[in-house]
Amino acid sequence: MLRTRSVAIATAVAAAAGFALLPAAPAQAAGSVHLYKIYYDSPGTDRGANSSLNAEYVVVRNTTGAAVSLRGWTLTDASHHTYVFGAFTLGKGKTVTIRTGKGTNTAGYLHQGRSWYVWNNDKDTATLKRANGTRVDTCSYNSTRVDYTMC
Ligand SMILES: [Ca+2]
């Protein structure tokens, strides 16, 4: 319904502008940058080793048709522990994994640089916000039966 109306408007605009309407491009989902997965209970006992901290992570996915700068965006848990993205661009169709511990940031992996876990092993809520504070997505879980959730 909405699409039909949009095409009608586009046709009217094209006609008003006096040029031939080109064949419509295939419909394309707008997509979004969103929380994709949270691996909240890293394998083994929580002793705080950096490898264990980095086995706890959140995956953010970009399904838009363009790269998106995440500079200044924030990832926050229910207790308001906040990770602020530095200069980072998430390519279209790409994912980035934000690990809890320390490490070298790459195109695919970022690190919160923490010395202890941030995602509770039973229940928590992740919130992703733009640099201006606009909430982009949230993802909640409440289970100790599984170690991760798909958002
Ligand atoms: Ca955890």
C-alpha cells in the first residue's frame, strides 16, 4: 500500500518535472545497524583472565546499504556500564564484535578494555545508542540455560 503510493508520488513528481520515469529499482530493505548477538556467559569459570573476558562479547551488524560511522555511539548494559565507540566505520553488510577484555582493535573486533565481565550470566539488557543519544536498539536476555542470545 505504502509502496504503491510512493511509486505514484514518484511518478507524479517525475511527470511534473517533465522527464521520463526510469524503470523502478528493485525494492530494497532499508536495513539498520543493530545488536545481532550477545555471548554473555563465556566458557569456563569466570576467573577474569583476559581470554575469558574476550570470549564474552556483543556483535553489532550493519544491514543498511552504506557504511556507518559508529564514532561516539555507546553500548550499555542494564547497570549502565558504558562502552563508547572510538573512530570506527562499520561497512555495509558487515558485523563487528565488541569483546569485553583488552586487545588490539581491528575491522572486525573492538575491545572494551575491561578487567572484569560486563554482561551478566543470567539476565541483562544491551542498549545501542547513536552519538546524539538516540536509542538504536536494545537486546535483553533472561536465561542461564544457554550462554548466548541472538537479538
Ligand atoms: Ca558474563
